[in-house]
Amino acid sequence: MSDASVKGPGPDGTTTPTPRNMQASTPNGTGAATYFRKGFGLKSEIQSELDSDYTGHLVDLLKDREYTLTAGDVTIRLAKEFGFCYGVERAVEYAYQARKKFPDRTIYLAGEIIHNPHVNSKLQGMGITFLMPEKAGSGTRDAGSGKIDFTGVKPEDVVILPAFGVTIQDFELLRQIGCVMVDTTCGSVLNVWKRVESYARDGFTSLIHGKYYHEETRATASQAEKYEGGQYIIVRNMEEAGTVCDFLEGRLSASALVERFAHSVSPNFDPDRDLRRIGVANQTTMLARESLAIGELVGRSMAQARGADYAKENFRTFDTICSATQERQDAVVELLREPLDVMVVIGGYNSSNTMSLAALCAETVTTYHVEDADDIDPTSGTIRHRPLGAKEDVESSDWLSRTDQVRVGVTAGASTPNNKIGEAVGRIFATRGIDPKTVR
């Protein structure tokens, strides 16, 4: 979380950030620090537990064998970048440390720590209570409204902030409660926040490529509200970015744009006023090439509408896709250059970075996006998966029933632990009648 707050008048009368004392936040009157972002120095005490929960033998073997395992008539090819990224490892580790540090306190988690059902189930089993966002009301698109009810949180309690971060409104509310906050917000997310904050400071509206209902995007968008008049608009894809361009070039009215993006803009958003200066940012886990294309599209549109000189002064774009997301997408692209019969992508169905990987794979080869290793059933020869763009998962039979040699590509989203990747690999072998214990 940035060390700046809102609406403090500077010496010249303009709005400038007011510093926050993050480490010494003590509204509960105890005199003890209530904000922690660097853990508690307990890594050595919880490392063995982390290792037993999240490491995988077959994954280690794949890495030792140049990401290739062959047994019988099956070859598994693992993408060279996969699974847990540093930010996810850090978030999970800090959650374990928090439980160790405060064994007798009530610990809450503001939403899910990451989008992986196995990891979240583990934390719930450790006695951590999840405070999930409220469901959206009628008329809204997709998922929840994003509001979390913190009314039950007491000053003596602990609240873990997830890797996605929380909105500035939620952060300030928790500060006022005076509870202990363990902040696991990913550093890549913080970098985007700084970009959005700088846009708002300089009078630019943030155009954010992301899912308006996603925790990270809600938190990112809220950074614009640190400044009086800070605005944002969230676009899901190239189609929605094209709609913004239609307005910029006079093909769409302001009222039609506001109606189209009713759930994706800042309060009191006025296109005529707020789309004169635009800065592009993104949810860190989106498809990288699409984020870059959106920036180029909007930049060209502004130049077309107002001239190149105007666009040069009033349009900004930066690549804020996190390096781990980019590396996993690049690794999949490299793997897809090989002949593969099928691709298995492992990760939560609500994991944006996993869905981006599945989308890349589906362009080239038959792809199965599974949420967990258990979705692969060797006994029945079925696989439960979610097709690209679908809302529900389906079950496919005989997905590996071909009689000749089979090459299976595997990758996993940044929130998928190695043990679940390894289990999935084992179940792929078992589907072809190969005991994974015999794979050496």
C-alpha cells in the first residue's frame, strides 16, 4: 500500500498527498504496531509445514529432466515457467506466519488469499475466517459488488490483506478499527497502484484493462480516488476498449458510454470531462498482448480525434503486466511451438492469470482447464474442466483414449502449488494405465 493518503493541501494550495505512518498505526491505543508488511521473522518455523503442503515430487523430477517425463506411451511436457510466483509464495508464507505469531487470536482474511481452492481450504483448516465480498444485486454483471463486511472485526483481531490488495476505503476502515493488519499485497500490484495514483495526481483518468469485479482491479481503481477529481474507467477487452474509442472519435454519445460502463467507472464519471486525458494501466494478470494492444488502440484513437500533438501531451501508457504473468505466458507460447496432442492448464476457475494461459493454449491445441488435480479421474477416463468462456465446468470422456503415443503439455497459473501440479501429472499417467509411482 502506498504511503500517501488523500486531499491534503500543499503549500501552493493544490491537492497533494498526505503521508501515512503505516508501521506505527495504533488507533486501538495499545501503543503497539498494527501494520505488518514484512512478516514476523518466523519463516524457519513454518517452512517445513509449507514444504509438506505445497511441494511435488513429479514436478521436481520434471525440472531435473528438462521439463520432460516419458513413461510407456505418454510424454509429459511442462512449461518452463509455471505455478507459484514470488508474490503468491510470499502471501501464503505470511498467512502461515500470522497464524504462528497469533495462535490465540481471531484471524480474518479479506477475501481469498489467492485464487486457488486448495490453498484457501488449507488456510480455512488453520482456523482463518474468510470475509468474502458481498454478492452483487440484480442488474449487475458477472460477480460481486466487492464490499466486505468488517463489522465483526475487533481491535484485538488480526486481518490478513490478500495478494490482490484491498481498496483504500477498506484499508482506512481497518485502520480505524485498530486491528492488526498483515499486508500480503503483491509488489507487482503495488507498482500498478503507483502508476494509477500518478495519473490521478497529474489529472489523467485511468483506463484500466481488467475485470471490474476482480479484487485486484477494484483495489487498483480505488487508488485514483486518493486525489480530488481522480477518475477511472475499466475495460475488459479490446471490444470494450473499442467502445471507448467510439466515444473519443464521436461515434458514441457520452450518455451511451456511461450506460455501457455503468459498473466500470468511478462515481460521477463524465466522459466529456474525464476522457480528455487518459493513462492506461492494467490488472497484472491479464493477457499481456491484449493489454499492450489496448494501449496502442486508445492512443491511436486519441490522436485521430484530437491530433498527434494533443495525444502526446494527454495520453500515457505503460506495460504493467507483472513479470511472473509475462514469463508464464511466454513459456506457454514457446511450448506450443512443439507438437502436442492436448494441453492441461491447472488453476482456479476464478484465477485471471490461469484463464489467460488457457486462452493462449486453446488457440493452438485442444485445451483442458482444470481447477484441481482431482478433476482428472483415471478410473473412469474422464476429465472435468471448464471450456474457454464457459460459466460452468463440463466432463469429457476418453480424452486420452488414442491408441498411439501421446504428448501432453502442462502448465499452471501463478496461484497453483507444485503438489497439485504433480498430482495432475500423476493422474495423466494413470489415465493411460501407468502407475505414477513407477515414473523415475
